[in-house]
Amino acid sequence: MGGRRYFLSDVNFDLINTYQVIQGDVEPLISRLQLHAQKHSSDYYYEIRSQHALDDRIEIAARFIYLNKTCYNGLWRVNSRGEFNVPVGSYTNPAICQPDLLRACHAALQGVDVRKQDFTELKAGEGDFVYFDPPYQPLDKTSFTRYAKADFGMEEQVALRDLCMALHARGAKFMLSNSDTSSPLYQDAIFKVETVQAPRFVNSRGDERGAVNELLVTNY
């Protein structure tokens, strides 16, 4: 890595735990996912979904991947208690266990500092590059932003915008993705805003899935 340091962080415990398990315990994770794949059914899905108090980190990571691969639309959503609540999806042969991909991710994560951390705790300055992929500002009132126990609303969107301005002042470069409804947040001269087309696979109506406008915001 040529002396460079890499950090990967998120506030979602299940996500970060999964990255950490892939980083350090990929073979036991693969074995557990193979067992989930053998047992998969609608009843089994809801049995695993109800397990909100697991304490084994490999089991938690395997549950996270299994539910994400078999739930409706591959959507991760939790309630106010932080409990995953998406119904089972209708898939003929879901890719529950992909050993080659998991091993490739294991190799890519070596030497990376993976931690559960809120974006407001970020320490970066001159010479650093930061990419933000926050819960997008909602397109409408039916959109949701609860990917973790704590919601990500307008107050958090503004705090993220302000952090980007602080990073710019400290000499760091950043890139941020968001919905095109967030454009009023990025009117300051430091922001360079580009509209891109991105595929959208999560929608209750199949005929409304497809490419939508998103923003790429940078300071370079």
C-alpha cells in the first residue's frame, strides 16, 4: 500500500461487523453461509430474521449477508429498536454464499482500519481523500432513511455538508453522493456538483425502477 493508510467506517453495527469478519474470519463465515444456503426457505428466513440478540460475531455477519441476499429487493431497513424488518423476497436461486467473492474481499480488506464510527468523528486533513455515501435525502415522503437505529434526517444532512466544508478548509479532498433533491445544500463556491444517472433497483413498483438522477459533489 506504499505507506498509505485506509479507513472504512459506518454507524451500522451489522455492516461494520460483517466487514471485520470478512477481513479476519472469512472461512468460518463461508461455512456458515453455506449452511444458510442449504436451509433457505420462507420459514427459515423468518426464523433467522427474528434472531436479534446473537452474540457470536461470525453468526451475526452470516445473518446479515443471508438476510440481505434473500429479503425483498435486497433492502436493509430497521425499525426504531434497530431490528431488521424487511419481508422475504421471491428468488429462485439467491446468491447466499459466494466464496470466491468473499475471499477477494478478504484480500482487499487486509491492512484497512475498519471501525464503527459516526461521520462526525472523522479526522482528516491535508493530503487525505474522503468518500461519503450517506442515506440519501428523500425523494418524497415515502422514502426512508433508517438503515441503522438512528435516523439520518435533515439535521444530519446539514452536519455532513458542514463537515465537507471543514474538510476543504483543512486541505482534504472529498466526494459525496446524494439524491438530486439535496442540491440546495451544496450552493457554496467550494462545491462542484455533477448530475449523474444511477440505477435504482429498490422500489415497490417494478415499472418505476431504473436510472434516476443523483449528485456527485466534490471540492476538486
